[in-house]
Amino acid sequence: MKFPQYIHSLRARLTLGLLLVLTVLLLVYGLLAYTELKADLIETAEAKLRVQVGPTLKRWASHNYTVGENQHPPVAGLIQELEAQGLDVLIYDKEGNPLASSSQAMEETLSLPSSLLSEVLKGTDQIRVQPGAEGRKLVYLVPVIGSGGEVQGALEVSASMTNVDVSLSRARLLLFAGGFLVLLAAVGLVCLVIRFALRPLTNLAATARSISGNGLTSRVVVPPGGDEITELFVAFNSMLDQLENAFAAQRKATDQVRQFAADASHELRSYLTVITGYLDVLRRGAASEPQEQTRVLTAARTELERLSRLVDDLLTLARLGAGAPLRRQALDVTGLLSDAAQRAILLAPGRRVTVRCPALPPLLADPDRMRQVLNNLVDNALRHTALEEEITLGAEVRNESLCMWVHNTGTVIAAENLSRVFERFWRADSSRSCSKGSGLGLAIVAAIAEAHGGTVDVYSASGSGTTFTVCLPLNVRENS
């Protein structure tokens, strides 16, 4: 069975669900109220009937009359007295045979169970509702007790329940009509409440549709309050923020990959062009001149070594970007700085390279990567300082981090370029081929620092030189 489309909406389901619950509650309440009213009315009618019959029975017992004397004036008076109150009367002897009755009782015989009359003749009164020809009757059966305490017979008194039935009919009508009116009012109220409650969700859906067409810049207005809908709106806006940031990061990464591919192809093409040029020189006749051949081959080998270093640097960056595991162990930072300084002196004899390092705690880091960091920073300093200028290496503890730095008094980096020095293939020189570096050294430094959970920074100012600082956390576990 296929339901109309609007039945599947949340508004329709909530409305139908609430109305169903309300209908069940009204039915239960109406049934309980009707049952309680019915019991109260019958109980009141029973009490009234007992009050009407009680004084008559007391007078009967006080005069020591017997049931068999049905023609005696007190017997006729008893029947007339009760009949005058609108009651039907029937008198039984002690064997259960009818002896005397009112006129109405003679015309209408109630079908009472014989067991009921037997219980009454044993001395127990009974009262019950019994159907009759003119409607229901409330029948009261009571034993007639003589002055000696013996049961002389039974008295059956019945009263019409017309008033009770009319009251119950009115109650049923009021309950049904009132319940129907309550349901009608509830339909309108529930529709208004649900419409008001779901209005924020409608706005949310509209915003979602606008986002699908206009991008991730739109946001929903968070309604006041701290209910679940407010939490939904906050979560939705948070999701949009995350999606926007993720797409922005993806675009940035795509742009970086595109730029990296372009720069890498440019660098590789530059080296290959130079090597091809040297091979062309050999092909044109340099092979017949030993000195020229040696010079060309040496230059070609130098370019091949640079190309090999470039490929190695690219592989290093790729591994770091892929999250290659680090081999952490306790390192003596002072020894690492001294080794880097000695290497710089060997590479550039005559340079002033000093180490300033106080007593330091051990650093848990990958030893090969730390040497690569210091060597790259020192190589960068050597390329940008003159022979007479000084290079200083140092380290210190800052805020639960160990910071290593390399300072030089050489070329100052322009302020607008400080944010780009760690980009891949970026060089301050206008020419890409004039530098001996691959353009990846500082990018590798930044990648290694990030892999260790650290940071890298640069400061450069005229008169004070340039300082590269790498800070790594001290509170890490070995092999983490």
C-alpha cells in the first residue's frame, strides 16, 4: 500500500503520532471516568434503596408480625408504604414462595436466580441490577426477621434505574463530544506547535540547498536556547566549517602539488639540459682534446651529482609526507651541534663557525633526521655568508621544548619573503640555476620538524643577521 507523499514527512508523522497518543489517553480517561461514574451512581442508588427499606423492616420486626399473615393490615400497610415511594414489592415465605406483592410487581416478574433467593432466606441480604421489561431494575432482597431472630421470609424491593441510565447516557454523550472537541483543538494546537518547532529545520534545509548551489560559505542562524535543535544547528555549522577548511586545505594541497610538479620538472629539465649540453660538446669534438674532455666530463658529473641529490631530497620529502616511522632515541644535542660545526669547517675552510650550547637534557629524536636538519641549515648559512662572516650554532630549553638554532650574519631575507623560505624550490635568487642547492633543504627541515611534532621559525633583520630555529618537544616517548 502506497501512502501519499505528505504522510512521509516528519511534520505529518509527528502530528499523527501525537494525535494517536492523545486519542488513546482520552479513551483511557473516558473509560475510567465513565466506569467510576457508573459505580458511584449505582452505589448511590443502592444506598438510597437501603435507606427507604430499612425503617419499614424495623417496624415489622418490632410488632412481631409473621409473613404468613398477608391479609393482616400491617402487611398490606408495608406494601403500600413502599409502593408509595415508587418501589415494587414482593414478599416470599420462608420456603421461597411468593405471598404478596404490589400491583407493578405482579405485572412484571423478574428472572432472579433461585440460588440468590436461597442465600437471602439464610439471612444474607443481596442487591443487584437486573434487566426488566421496562428497563433495568435495582433489586434489593432482604430477609424478614421475626422478633425471635428467625427468618420468616424474604422481601424483594425493586427500583427503576431510569435516572441512573439517563445520567450515564448524558455522561457518554458528554465524554464523546468533549473528546471530539479536545481532539479538534489538539489538531490545531499540535499543527501550530510542530510548525513552529520545525521552522528551524526548514531554514536548515533551505540553507543546505543554498550551500549545494553557492558553496560552503553560508551558515545557519543558531536559534536561542539549549535544546536538541540548537545542538543540531551548532553541529551543522561546525560540519560546514570543517568541510570548508578541508576543501580549502585540499585546494591548497592541490595547488602545492601542481606547483611542486612544475618546479620539479623545471629543476630536472634544467639539470638534464646542462648534461645534454655537455654531451653535445663531447659529440662535436671535445673527445679528441683530453683536457677539454676532462673538463666537460667533470662538469657533467657535477650536474649528475646535483641531480642525484635532488632526487634524494624529493624521496625524503615523499617519505616524510607519507608518515614514515621515526627511529627515536636519546641524543646528545651538544655532540650533534659540534659535528655539524666540524662538517662546516671541512666544507668551507677558513669560515668562522662557533657553537654556543649550555648543558642540555637528552632529546628523543631520529639521529639521522636531526643531522640532516643541522646540515641543511648549516649548508644554507654557508651559501649566504661571505668568508669573513660568522656562523653560530646553539641550543637551549624553552617551555618544555629543546630549540636548536643556526645564526649567520650574511644575506638578510626580505620581510615579505620570510613566510616563503620553507616552500619547496623557493629561492631568494632570481635565477634558479645559479645556486648549488636543490631548493628543498629548508622544506626538508620543516617537514622533519613537523614529523617530530615540533616547529621551525626564521628571523632576519638588517644588522643582526638571520636565525633559523627548530624547536622539538622534550616530553615524548622513545619509538613513538
